[in-house]
Amino acid sequence: MTTLGFVGLGHMGGNMAARFLAAGYTVYGESRQRREVDDLVREGLQWRDTPREVAEAADVVFTSVPDDSVLESVASGPDGILAGLTDGKVWVDMSTVSPDVSREIAERASGAGAAMLDAPVSGSVPQVESGTLTIMVGGSEQAYAQVEPILRELGTATHIGENGEGLVLKLAINISLAVQMLAFAEGLTLAERAGIDRKLAVDVMTQSPIGSPMLKARAQLVLDLPDDAWFDLQLMQKDVALALETGRRLRVPLPSAATADQMLTLGRALGYEHRDIAALFEVLMRLAEGNPA
């Protein structure tokens, strides 16, 4: 069986690695803090001290990291993934990062004889745990064919096109994710300020034609905002900013993304940076109550 490596074992990456372990794969892993992945080690994860060691040990290397700078840090240098890649290996980056940065790193991987795929996902921790992620893949068709059976353990993968194109489509999807959440929060704030019971409004709104799977999944989070986020405001704004940057480069106007960006900025200023995007409702309620500070 193909051996797998995982660099970045946070909420998303850790749960992905757990699914692979449960499916019987040998998984090598590395993360910034080993103590945070003790449970995975007990489940069979083979710990390695550096990203390079993970790349050297595995046939297919996965990464799931928060942004461009972290991706560059795990990719580069004598202990980075690129230093451990050799002919025939495939690197699958499941992070949401800049398409341009991803393409540049993919070129460097190609120079080592390996293939790098950008494979961002749509979905949060519940979808990882159930194996129902939507995975958008950019890069070599040959490398995609090699890893597609492995990706089925996580969800449904589609080859989108060349390097970076999976990421562009992910950013396009996340514009809608941010805007849907903001619009839902606006409507719910309007209903509650008019005297309608919050839970009743949420139930009816999510059962109406606007009740997308994302909104239905987050209904309970709006009613009772958890401390642990599925997808926090900081990461959401990072993705919206990447979409706006890509839109400027392609000369595509993104007015709703720009509005969502403003509200995410406000939400972070109010202390919701690491709370789930469902917190946009609380942000709007504070504005409606005249208490933005």
C-alpha cells in the first residue's frame, strides 16, 4: 500500500490523517508541537522530526497549513519538504493559499522530479470526519490519477486543470461561503430586532430555499456559538483577501467579497478572530444594539 506523509496536523490535517490511519495506511507525520498530536501517535502515526523526513519516508506527502508563509516555511530550507522529494513522489497541498505562490512551489517540486498538486477542500471538520469533503485539484493529470483513489477516503475529488486552478476555484467557492454567512446573519438580525424568536427564525430560514447545506450545518452554531471554530474569521478573511487579490489580477469585480471583507475586519476587531464565521451574527447584533466596541 502507498505510504503517506502529513505535514500540518491541526483541526483539518489531524482529522485527515486520522481517516487515513483508520483506512489502514501507514502515515508519517510532523507538526509544530508534537504534544498536540499524541492521540494520532497512539493511533499509529509514525512521527518524524522535520518536513524533509516526512517527504523522504512517504510516497505521497500531504500538507494542510494556514497560509502562504507557513507553506513556504515547511517547503524550503534543508529541513523542508522540497529537500526530501525525489523522482516519482507526489506532494498534495490541501491548504488554501495564493495560487501564484502555489504555482511557484510546484515548479520547484518539478525540478526535484516530483509533482505537486494544489488540492484545497470545501468543507470543515464534520466533512473530514464523514469523508464528504469536496476536493478541487490543480496540476498534472498523471499525478492526479495516482492520488485520486487515496483522496476518495476524504471525499470527492475533481481535477480542475493546471497548477493553481484548484485554488482559484476554492477561492471562488469561499466568496460565497463568506457572503452567505453574512447575508444569513443580516436576515436573522432583522428578524430578531423585529421581535421574532431567534430559534424560530433560524429554523424557518434554514428550511426555506436559502437554506444551503452550509447554513443548515451552522444553524446550531449561530444559536450557541462554540469556543472551538470549524472555520474561524481570521482564516475566512485570509481566503477572501486572496480572492480579492486574484480578482484584481484578473480584473474581475468582486463587490460582495469586498463587503464581506469589511465585516470580517470588524468582527476581528471586536475579538471574534478565532471564533467560527457564525459569529458574524453576533457582530451584527452588537452593531444593531449600538454596541460596536
